[in-house]
Amino acid sequence: MTTETIKPSIWAFANPTRFNTFASKAIPVLAIITFALLAVGLWMSFNAPEDYQQGYTVLIMFIHVPAAWLAMMSYAVMSASAIGTIVWRHPLANVSLRSAAPLGAMFTILALATGSLWGKPMWGTWWEWDARMTSVLVLLIIYLGLIALSKAFDEPSEAALPLAVMTLTGAPLLPIIKFSVDWWNTLHQPASVSRFDRPAMSAEFLYPLLIMALAYTAIFFTLHMMAMRNEILSRRIRTMKMQAARKQSSKGAA
Amino acid sequence: MLALLKREILLSIRAGGGALTGVLFFLAVVSVFPFAVGPDTKLLSHLAPAILWIGALLASLLGLDKLFAQEREDGSLDLLVMQPHPLAITIFIKALAHWTMTGLPLVVATPMFGIMLNLSPLGIGATMITLLAGTPAISFIGAVGAAVSVKLPRGSMLISVLVLPLVIPILIFGVAAITGALEDPAPFTAPFLFVCAITLFTSVLGPLAASIMLRHSAD
Amino acid sequence: MKLIIEKLNLNRASQEIVSNISFELSAGEALIVTGENGSGKSTTLRGIAGLMPLNDGSIRLLDETGKQFEGEVREYCHYLGHQNGMKPALTVRENLDFWQKFCGEPDLSIEEALDEVDLAHTIDLPFSYLSAGMKRRVSIARLLVSDRPIWILDEPTAGLDAQSVKMFTELCKNFCEGGGILIAATHLPLGIETERTLEIKASN
């Protein structure tokens, strides 16, 4: 019996080795792009004019709004990975799903924190049960629940399907939650809080915002790829440890 | 399938009275509120729809952790999964039975608690109807939570964390509908129809998602 | 009727447990699966019963003309695992009644089935009152109350006394003579004429 060489383990199908080779080349490139975009974006943001109503606080928008976008995009990436896990049972999809969840949670926290900072001068309180803030808070709870689920299993591969199923169950419910929170908000505070009715954003705000959004997306993909590589490596270590333990015990028995 | 419904209901009556525990829990939650907010009847009657709905929401989460985990422990899950019946239908029936023994008793008990909270007869009626239409959704989404944590020995807390944010719309529209029935400018029909729509939607989504999970949970 | 298993390959927690098992069984034949603890007997049986995703390989059930049966093979199987699949809070009759109705294809009545396993007197007792051996016999009676052409049994005689084992092998014999296919993981031979043995070795 061949013991070591051609064990058709899960890795033979997934080709994470190829992924990791690709990742080690792609990550530096992505990182450079990220830093470049971030530098340009931040420079443009800080040179944006003051808003006639909000003054300097409008600058928070450039780090707040992209974070909120990315918080949603992370869920989209997770849903796509969940489909990959369920339909093709591709281990890489599962790795991608697992690694995206903490990133999504991080962007959500960032959106909430910057929103709160923005809210203080705007609303006079750190927290307002504003429709957008509330939906993002619910999204954060969902993210944290999914992370808790992914950590609840001893064996990472066992968490794959539960995580995918739960992510996909949440996906169609998210718009419903968003809609219901908006409904709830209009019901309880009929336009008491002045929300920013945007009169077609002017170019000097729009361009920095778009660059920042691109920079955030680049951050996401860089970190996502790094997290995936780490996840693959840590799983491989785990498999090797288990094999070593098994070998040890069979040697002991013989 | 009727046999399954009968078995589930028999089980929840026999095994420590699942139905009764739910109502007791509901009673406990509802009676804790006045201690927190004070015995002001006016305030309580204003808060009553919210209190009843939160009580129902929490009570409906009871026993979800056992929905599949117990079946797995005694080996029944394998046999349920193997049968020619579509698994999603089997899960639908199990979720329905769960609702029959947790959600439905709450609806029946609502008038009593409504009176205690000084809710008007119209408010009691509206609460009963919205609970009747809305609480099944909690069991259906709960079935997914129960399915994904079927292998976890202490999954009940996790199920609540996973399920609660997803049932927020039900709570919002449910309470909004009651408010709509009681206060004039606010509408009743629109939020009530949303509650019905969400329940119908989750009655398909929940069992389907749970069946994907249970069908492929190798062990 | 013919059950064809080809190149069965099963993983558990991304570790290969069972590799490359192939065999064919015709109506009336029995297969005894043996092997040490942890060699993958249970995994193999669960794979055949459709309770584990196949990593590779196929499971097919053909009729006399070589046509494949409709639906999944698992729908034609009775599976008796380590657990009995019975609810302690329900009576023996309620338990068996449920499985008979849920599985469909009623065969023996509940009274007759319990008679076969010498437990007719327990019919209205809660399942939790029974001893371990009696519980096992009730779950054997479950195989009799609805008709399935394939029995997949994992350590069916665990907890049974000598007399019950004899009664059980008799039931298996009858089942095979009636054209059933039987796959069992057990340490003792069942003494069926058409019996074959498959030894599973741990894959590493």
C-alpha cells in the first residue's frame, strides 16, 4: 500500500497549490495597486472642498461610504462562494467563503464607526437609529453570527456546508431586511432627522469617492487573497499533523 | 406525512410538554416587562404589541436546537433522509409541527396577556392575527438554523444568533400592522400583507435550504 | 434484481476512509462485511445507504432486464444503524406505526412484526421501558413492517442474546429466500447459503 505519495485527498481536486503559487505572485501586485489607489484617493479626498452645510466633516464620507459599499460587496462575494461550495463542492470556494466573512465584518464595523463619528457633528449624538445605520448594524450581527458558525466546528471542512447554506439563506432576506428597516424608519420618525438629500453629487466629491471605492475594493481583494492563502496553509498544516499523528500511532501499534 | 405531523405533535406533548413550556416562557417574558418599565397601564398598553411580539419571537426559538439534533442522536434522521419523500417536504412538516406546538399556543394565549397589558380588544385581535401569520416564518427560518447546527452539541445559542437578525422584518411588519390597526393614519393591510408574504417566502426558502444541508451532511 | 457497487470511494472529514470497493449482489444474496474497528465498515454501509456523499464510484440497482430502477438506490433500502431510530417517549406501537406509514409499502402488521421478534407483549409500552436487547429487536421489527428489497444492517446483533441472534438469523434467511438483498456488518456469519464475505482493510 502506498502510504504517502498519491493520497487523493481533497487537495488533489481543489488545486490550492496552484492557487497559492498564483497568490504569492498576485499579492505584491495587488498590494502595490492598493497603496497607489489609496494614496491618490486620500490625497484627492483631503483636497476636496468643504461642504457648504457640513464643513470638513464631509470628508468622513470618503472613508465611510466605500466601507458601507464593501460591507455589502463582501456578502456578495460570500454568496458567490457559497454557491460554489454547494453546487461544485469546490474547496477553494469554501476557503474563499470563510476568509471573506471576517473582512465583511471588518468593513461593516468600519462603516458603523465612521458613521457614528460622522453622526456626532451631524445629529449631535453618536448613535441615531437611522435606517442606514440600523441596516448596517443588522448586517454586522449576521456577519458575526456566520463567523461564530464557522468557528463552531472542530473540523474546518465540516463547517463548509453549514456556512454556505446559512450564507445563501441570508442572501435573499437581506433586501427584505433593508426594506423593512427603511419602512420602520419612515414609520417612526417622519423626516425628523435631516438625511442628506443628494442634489446630484458634484464632480469634486464624486471622483475622490470613486477612487476611494476602488481603493477599498483593492484592499478587500488583497486581504481576501492573503486570508485565503493563510487558510489553505493552516489547513494543510492541520492535515499533515493529523497524518503524522496517525503514522505515529500505527507505528506504535506495529 | 400526516404520520410525521402526528408523531411530532405526540412527541412534544409527551416529552416534558413542549407546548406548555413555550406558553410559560411567553408568560414569564411578558410579566417581566412591567417590572422593567413600571406598572403604568398607559405606557404598557402602548408597548403591548411590541412586548407580545418580542415574547413570541423568543418563545418561538425554543426547542429549535432539538428539531434535528435529537433526530440525529437517536438515528431517526438517517431514516427520515433516506425515504423517497422530498426531504424539503419532510422538513416543512417538521417546522410546521414545531410552530403548532410553540407558535400556535402563543396565539391562543395572546388574549389573556393582552388583557394583562391593557390592550384594547381591537389590538388583541390584530396581535393574534399578525402572530398567526408571522410566527410560522420563525420556525421555517429556524429550521435552517437547526439544520446547520445539527452536529453541534450546544447549538441553541448559535441558532438564536443566526435566526434573530433574519426575522427582524417579521417583527417590524408585525408590530407595524398592529399599530396600523390601532392608530388611524398608519396602514394595517400593507404591513400585514408583508408579514404573510415573508411567511410564504420562508416556507419555501427555509425547508429547501435546510434540505440541502441535511442531505449532504456526511457523517 | 441486481445491486452493483462500483469503485466506491468515501471521504470523512477530507480523509479517505474507504477506497475502491466493488461488488455485485443479486436477489437472494447476502454480503457480510467484516474488518477491524475503524476500518470503514460503517462508512461503507452508510455510503451504500446514500447517507454519505460519494467521492467516487457508483451504486446502481438494476431489474431483471438490466434496466435501472427509478429514483435513488437508498429509497429501496432499509438501514439499521448503531442507533435504533426510535423515540423513547412513544410506545412501541406508535414508533413502528410511524415508520410503517412514513416508509410506505406496508408489509407485516405491527402485531405480526412484533410477534416475529417475540415482543408482542410490549406493544403498548413506552420504548424507553425496554432493555437494550429488546430495543434492538423492536428496531429489527421495523424492517418487517414495510417492504424494502435491500437491507443494510450495521452490527444488527449488538446487544442481542443468543436466542435472539438465532431468531434474527432466521429472519435474515427468510428475507433472502424471499428475494431480498442483504448487506450486514457483523462479526458472526449469519449462516445464509448465499452468503459472501467482504473484508475491509483500513486504507492507511
